[in-house]
Amino acid sequence: MSAQITREERQRTILDFILRAGTATATDLASLTGRSLMTVHRDLDDLAARRLVRKFHGGVSALPTSVFESSSDFRLQRSVAEKAALARVALTLVEPGMAVMLDDSTTVLALARMLPDVAPLTVLSNYRQVLEALKDASEVNVIVIGGTYSRTHDSFIGPPDQTNLNAYAADIAFQSTSTMDGRWTYHQEQDVVSMKRVMLQTGRRRVLLMDGSKVGQTSLHRFVPVSDFTDVIVTDDVPADVRAEIAEVATVHVAAD
């Protein structure tokens, strides 16, 4: 591996390897990254502090899958190119003057970073990273919604009856979620599901963004049927038969890298 890669890219490589293998030694990771044991140990200390891995004597292991899936830090490092491709397609659905609802998915965050290109807009979101992405965009009015701050998700999550979401009507709502099949969408956490459902219903047009790694799988909790979305944007590695099944209930858009 080139020594010119960034620290973030190196840590992403380490995370991917640990997630696939389950466990690894620092020596394994030094060989993988081409960096010194000291550098690898610093990376592992950082990842452990962010609750992405667990260090033990002689090695490091992945934390339970649900912790990985929930962590904003981890999700930010996954499928980066695919998220950008989905966001470029989603941007074509946004027009100046719209009110846009964004959930706390890192897939939708890729879209948030592009929104100043079609301002003026009003953007509503419970994701702190969306606020960071848009705080200097003078023509984007940002409304932060939600409840209690979750450090794991880096977002604000609260019971639907305490979020005041029913007071909003957005022109378009963009969401992603953990997994989907041809008929249903899923998420691993019930409190997130409850909030996502209410956020989705604020949108006159409701758009789901999903890369191929999330399709054809299920998670613990059912979120909403695919038919609750007016549009579904998928990457071009999603099988044609799954796209056809989705197309029976929603408009399908295909994003190519």
C-alpha cells in the first residue's frame, strides 16, 4: 500500500480488514498497510477510542455488528464512491426554493454537501454532520430537528411525539437505511426506525438512496415497505430482478460510478 494515502484512508483499510476477518494482529495490519507497528498501534488506539474496534492482548477485534452499523464514524468511511454516485442522481431531483428533509444517514450526507449548488433551499435534518456541511452556505436555511444527542449516531433522536416533526411539510425527503429487499426496508434500531418513519412522511416526494451492499439483506426491524417511497436510487450493481421488483411500486433511478 502506498505511503501517500491519508490517515483516514489507512484506517478505513484497517477497519475493512478487521470487519472481514473478525480479528487481526498489529503485525498483520502493519503488513497490510505498509506502515510501522507504532503507526498501526496509534491507528488502533484511535479506532478503539471511537468504539469501532476492541483491542485485546495480542490483537484487535471487531465490535458487535450493530455497533459498527450504528457508528457515524464507521459509516462515513464505507462505500464512499457509491454514496457520491447516488448523491449526484439525487441532486437532479432538487430544485431551488425547495424544502428538503434529510435523515442522519451518511449516504444522504453526500447529497447535503452538494446542495449549495442548487440553493436557495431550506434543509431540515437531525444529523449534526449536515449542519457542519451547510453552516457556511449563505443561501441554505438549516433547521435542526430531533431530540437527545446520540454520540454514536452523531445525530438528534427522540420519540416522534417530542420532535415536532408533524409541524413540517417538505417538498422532498431523502433517506437511506441499513438494508432492503425488493419489498421492504429495514434498520437494526427501533428508536431510529420510529423517527425515520415520521421524517419520511413529511415529504411530498420521498426518495430512498441505497448502494448495492445494502440490497438483498435484512436487519432486525422492519422500517417501511418500499412502496412508501416515490423514488428509489440504487447503484448499478443491484441485480436487474431486484430493480424490476422495486419498479413495480416506485420509480427506480440507477447511479453509475
